[in-house]
Amino acid sequence: MHRVKVTVIEEALDANNTIATANRADFDRHRVKVVNFMSAPGAGKTTLLEQAARLPGVRLGVLEGDVQGSLDADRLADLHIPVTQLNTAPSFGGECHLDANMVRSSIPALPLDQIDLLVVENVGNLVCPAEFRIGEDARVMICSICEGEDKPLKYPLMFRACELVLINKVDLLPHLEFDLDKLQYNIDQVHPGVRQIVLSARTGEGVEEWRQWLVALVGRAAAPVAA
Amino acid sequence: MHRVKVTVIEEALDANNTIATANRADFDRHRVKVVNFMSAPGAGKTTLLEQAARLPGVRLGVLEGDVQGSLDADRLADLHIPVTQLNTAPSFGGECHLDANMVRSSIPALPLDQIDLLVVENVGNLVCPAEFRIGEDARVMICSICEGEDKPLKYPLMFRACELVLINKVDLLPHLEFDLDKLQYNIDQVHPGVRQIVLSARTGEGVEEWRQWLVALVGRAAAPVAA
């Protein structure tokens, strides 16, 4: 008797990754690149999105995740960026993060045929958002220098999950007791070699590098369908 | 036949509150007042605890909650504050908050007979920590002005859950486009009349008011046992 070949199904019970893969397929079909944009509250996600409003050859759309309210979405809509608001309260129990299913629920409302790049602004939180794939091409985080040099060591999963770390609010360097080299060293300790861009959304320093990174992302070959 | 009086058991399934009540009873037995101390990452919790190290007539102890590491605990231990480290990874799944059971697990390690005030420094997060009672006397949060004026509107549960809001880093007011009146108005909108202390852990402005608040808390009558 032949032994039957055993097929190992890995992550069979991880519904989040199953749904993230479905999201990914939808995004690919519409040729939309997707960024999962994460940070602590008030690090500057919306301001840095405002600065990406008019990228050469790139039509931006935003999916705005908040526990409640639409303050950030209103700011972006004022700049004529197509924006869809996703609130985790009441439909999703006031969750502190977005997951693949919440993004899936939003897809019918997204103008995928009219955009090239979708930035998903996650709930402000350095813990749980890093644990849930949503079908994105890239995960990007912002670390504001106001938060101190130790954050990579305290929230390493977030720093490890991202392929780009934006170090924001460097215009405040003269007014803080803050060691930028130490932060950059700590980031490199938990995620060796990760790309870092030092910038100030307020003065514009470094912002062009962030904009060019987004333009290059849109030009990337499509990711494999597996999440 | 007499109708049997129906006893309604509310929150019967809320294990967290059951355990918080047990914590509360232990704290009361040792005459220890407990503060649940919450904020976003990097708002200044540890620095404001350092400033509460030597309160007149109050022996302080700290339970330090982090996803991993003991950076903040080490800072407090350097000031000879008895500090116990509670990490949510690996034992508690890397949770983004403390709950009553995590605190309960820590009680055997706490020097309750040698302290009058236990401050539980929660995980840096403006969402989930507000959802879990731990058996505390008071919940206190820090809002750093670097986070922007809109945070009360985006994370209202946290602002509503606390009886004291510390507005920190006001030494940076001259260097930010920040409207302090607007933040204070927004706080009052989501939690009318809540006590607010404007301070700077760096310059010491307002810190004495925070210290006096803690001393007054220790002098309060014990809370009822129900959580």
C-alpha cells in the first residue's frame, strides 16, 4: 500500500491571513499598492499624508482607521484626497487596531479604480496593529522624537514589522533632551538595516525623501499573492 | 405560593471585575492606595513617577507594565523606589494593556506592607487600558501636548475613565503650533469638570500640584469593596 502524501496546511486557523490574502488579490486586480501606516497617537500620520497628497503620477486614496470620529478624514478630504472612514467602534468593539476583516468590510466603499496607492492609516497604537496583516504591500511606521529614544526596545514587534521607519518632528531637536543617534541605533538593534527617513512634517525637512519612497513603491512589481 | 425573589447578578460573566474586586480587598487589607497610570507611549509616565519618588509621609511602590523589557523599572529602581516588573509578553500574549488578572498575578511579589501608595504604570496605549479595572482607587492619565489637541475626541473612553488628566510637556508650548485652551476645552467636552493639571516634568512647572494630589489620595477614605 502506498503511503498517502500528507499535505501540511500551515496557519490553517489564521482567519486574518486568509482574509488578508483575499484583500491582496482585490488590490492586485485593481493595480493598487497598499501601505499599512502605523504609529503611536499624535506622531504625525495625518500630517505626513497631507504632504503626500500630490505625488507625481500617483493618485492617492486613504482608508482612515479610528476608534471613533472622522477628524483626520475631514482634514484629508479638505485636500481633495478620496478618503474612507473606518471606525472600530461601534461595529468592531472599539478595537485598538485594524485587521484584515475590517479592511475587507471597507473594500466596497474604496474607489480602487480611481487610485494607484491606498494608505491605510491605522489606529494610533504601537502594540496590536503590528500583529495583523491587512493585505498590504508595505508596512510603514512613524516614531516621533517626542516619544523618547527607548521606544524600539519597548515595542520591538512594531519596529520589526515595518520596512520603513519615519523619524518625525526633528524640528524640535533643539528643544528636547533627545539623542537622535541613540534612537537610530536602537531601531537598528531591533531591525538591522531597516530604512529610516529623518524628517519634519512641519518644516518639510526630509519630506521629499518620504514622497519619493511612496512613488517608488507604486512602481514596484506586484507582491506574490500569499500574504 | 410565595414568589421567590429573583436576585439579579449583574456582570456575572465579567471575570475581570471579579478579580479586580479581589485585588481591591487585598490592597485595602494592607491599607495601600492604588493608581492606574495610563498614557500613550512616551507621554512621560516614568518621568512623572520619578518626580513622585519622595512624597512627604508617603511610601511609594510601582508596578511597571510593559510588553517586554524593564527599562522604566530600572530607572525607578535607581531612585530606590521599590518596583516590580510585569511583562505582558511572553506570559500574557504580548497584551497591549494590563488587566485585573495580570495585576493579581503580581500581588505576591508586591511589598504591600512597606508601601502606602502603589502606582501601576500601564502599557503605553490610549485604547484598551481604559477598558480594564484592576482594583485601583483612581485612574490617572497623561496627555502630552506633542500629541495634538484632538486626542480627547479620538480616544474619549480613556479621557472619560480618568479622574485626573495631567497635561505634560508644556515647556514645549513656545515651539509648537498648539492651542492649550483647545485641548482643555476638548477634555472638558468628553469629561465635563474632570480635574486637569498642566505641568512639565522637565522644568518642574505644575509638578508640586501633582505631588499634592497623590498625597491627598493616600489620605482618602477607603473605596467601597465593589470594583
